[in-house]
Amino acid sequence: MFTRLLARGRLGAGSVVVLTGAVATGKTELLNALVEDAAATGAVVLTALASPAERDKPLALVRQFFRAPPLSGPEGDLAWRAAAGAAPAARTDTDEGPADQLSTSAVHDLWSVVDTLARRVPVVIGVDDLQFADVASLRCLAYFGGWLRASRVLMVVSENIGHVGTDARRASWHIDLLRQPHCHRIQVSPLSPQGVAELLETRLRRSVDAVPTARWHHVSGGNPLLLRALIEDAAAVAGQPTALPEPTALPEPTALPEPTGLPEPTEPEPAEPAELTELTELTGLAQVAEPVAGTAFGQAYLTCLHRGGPDLLQVARGLAILAESDSSASLRQLVDADEPTVERALDLLDRAGLLERAGLLGAGRFRHPAARAAVLAEMSPDERAHLHQQAARLLHIDGAPARTVAAHLIAAHRQPGPWAFAVLCRAIEEALDRDRHFAAGCLRLAHLACSDDVQRATVALLRLRIGSPGAEGDPLTSAEHQVAVQAALGGTNREIARILHITVSTVEQHLTRVYRKLGLKGRAGLRAAFTQFAREDPA
């Protein structure tokens, strides 16, 4: 497609090409490859990179086109210098409007300079990260796009779909231009499994058949930035740098209609002696098979989140806190966002290969534990604690298992509210037969949540059960537990019978079984356990 549009542009039929896609899917690499191809045919290339730091500076992007005259000669030099100074000279039609509004005549003067150049030689305008462009520059580009249809100018821009529609002031670019027939949108998607295989074969110097490419594709999601980070981590584990320089273009994304392929890899310089080359092939990257998600992968993942759009990082942090708690409703409440906002962020994370959706109603899951670990590590301890506490409360309201709720309370490392006492006790009961370490963590928090002697006696009894070798095989029944709590508080058999509305004989039978199950010699053991527990500092 691009070759055809470039040929038409030479004949005076210009076009606009918009490379759109999620964050880090290869838009910049593709843009660079296209403008380099155009330059190789003799076209003059005018490039600009939009920056978040300059999005509020009028014409910060357009000024980059006029940094230096593209052609030699006094006429071209004077015209270009005049264009460079024309933009700030006439801001608005009335000179009283906002600073980011140019007069129509000023915009037309800028276009005239570009059009005059195009009469001498084809011109290709390349703009990267358009979503960060200032409003005045967007107006200029939209104006250029409307006029270049009858000129020898081809405009190629890249934009992150995560930012589209988030700023009404920048909507004119899409409203005014993208509906035009000479404007072509190309969706850039993550690499296909075949694209991942090609890049791995080039960078790892191994046959595709020798590398589990499906696993590499799954972990990276086909995201080129994450894939390169995995290769960097693999090189670090192997103890050597990646073997080849960065290729000038990525394997063609699956959605592009006319793949141009990868440039031929450069053969590495042969080592001296020959045995050294064979040793390298047997030891370093040549031995790498499974992807290694390390420091580079974590940093690349965070980079994607920060550049992906205003809501991606917030939603990813919520997912990292919730972990396997696959509830979209809980996620929305945790990040304090409405359903459309969260669904859009989840869709963008999925389209960038940063997440895999878990069914129609599921929120989503990280493709590798290292991704979740990186997101959690970037958060402050206070922020993590607050979100874990919020998650515990939300999941409890949603009816999540006691163990799931308790896990968030433990991760928060904060004193739980009174509502958490019953949940923690249930979690201890469930964990006695399979995870006593987790039960002990719940016990500490349950002690912090105690509000009266009955609850303290309950926790003291649970501690006895955690320390009893036979507790998991012969647990206390609910009735036995109630009798034991009252006995620990110092109640006599008759008092316990009256409180629980049972007979004294039943109390005696329950206590006999409690002593046996907990390895105690009698009532004094229960009372001593409670007294000692009550004197301890729960912190």
C-alpha cells in the first residue's frame, strides 16, 4: 500500500497514512521504515516527534519540520527560515484568542512553504506519537491533510489508540481528516506467532524449531518491546550481550496488508580461533530456550503502562492487587472508575499484549508473574496496603472465600477492622489441615481485630489448635468450640450450660473431647492459654 501511495504522490495525488495501534506494538519502527524507504527514492523527509512535555506549547511539533532547510540554495533557505518564523508571528485572526490558535492565513503560509518544496521534489511528512501533539500543530496537520490531496506530499503519522478520544480539543484531527477518502488508517497489531519466531531466530541465532516460540509469544503477547526485553533478560542470564544490532524494522504486524519482511541479518564477525565460535554457540544465547522474564521485562512492562493511556496504569495496579480474584465489579470499585473506563483500559491492555482476558465477564490476567511483580514493586508500601485493605473489604462483600479475603488482609500489614474477625477465624479453620503458616498469619491479625474477651478466647483456642498435632485430623465441632471458649473465660459447667442452653452433662462430654483433641489435661489448660494470650501484645 505505501509503495502505491508514494507513487501516486509523485504524480500529484497526496495521501495521509495513519498508523494506529496500542502501546509499543511497533508503530514507531514501521513509521521509520516507511520514511526511510521514501527517502531512498529521493523524497525529502520532514520528521517530528510529539512529546508530552511540549503538548501545551503551541506549534512545538510543527516547528520541528523547519529546523533546517531541506534543500540547498538561497531561495529554499530563505523560504524555510521565513516559515520557521511565521508561526509565532501571527497567532489568531483577532490576536485575542487562545495562544494555541493560529490564524488561517498563518496556517496557509506554512502549508505554502511545504507545497512549494513539493513542486520541486516529493515530500514525505513523518510524525511519531501524534497523541502528544499540541493543539495548534494538530490544526496545521489537519489543514495540510486537506490540501495535500492535490500535491506531491505524503503524510505518515503514528498514534496510540489509548489516547484517542480522551481530549475533546484534539478531536478535530479525527473529525476533519480521517473521514477523507485520501486518508488511510492502518491498524498495527502485536506480532503474530510467526513474527515472534522470525525475530527470535534472528536475535538468538537458533532455528525456529529449537525454540519454544509459542511460549515466547504467550509471555510477550507479541508486544515487540516486551519481546526484546525477554531477549535482553535471556542474554543477561547467558552472560553475554545480545548478538546482533537492532534491526531497522520489525517483522510485519499481522494486520498490515503488504509485508515487506525483515532486513537480512548481518553475519557476525568470525571469532579467532574457530573453536571459540563453537563454544559460544553451545553456551551463551544459543542455549536459551525458555523465555526469562527479569529486570528488563519488568521495566519494559512499566514503560508500556505509563505510555499506554491515562487509565492503563490505574487498572493494571488494581489487577495486580486483586491477583487471581477475577471480578470486573471488584476491579471497578477498587480503582474507583466506571464500567466503560475500566472496559476500555482492559481492552487496550489486551490489544497491546500486556494482558490476557479471562472470559466474557473476567477482568483479565497478567501473562507472567514478573509483570504483576513489577507493577506491585512500583507502588509505595502505603498505596499497596491501602489497596489490599480495600480489596479485602470489596471481596468480602462480593462473597469471596474467606482465604482469599484473609490473604489481602495479611498482604496489607495493617490492623483490620472489626468486620474482619469472623472472616479471619473461618480462614484459620480452613487452613488448619493444609497451611498452618497461613493460619498463623491469620491468627495474628485476628488477635489485632479482637474487641472483647469472647473473641480473645476464640483466638486463644484457635492458637491451641494450630499448635496441636492432631487438630487437622480431628477438629473441634462448633458446639465443642463454644463450650471451650466459655471454659477458657472461667465459666463453670453449670454457667456454661445456662449460657448455651444445654445440659451440664453435655458440657462435660464436650469438654472431655476438647481436652483430648487439644492435648490438654483439663480446664486449667484452657484457662491458662487464655490468660497468657490476653497478656500478650497483639502487635
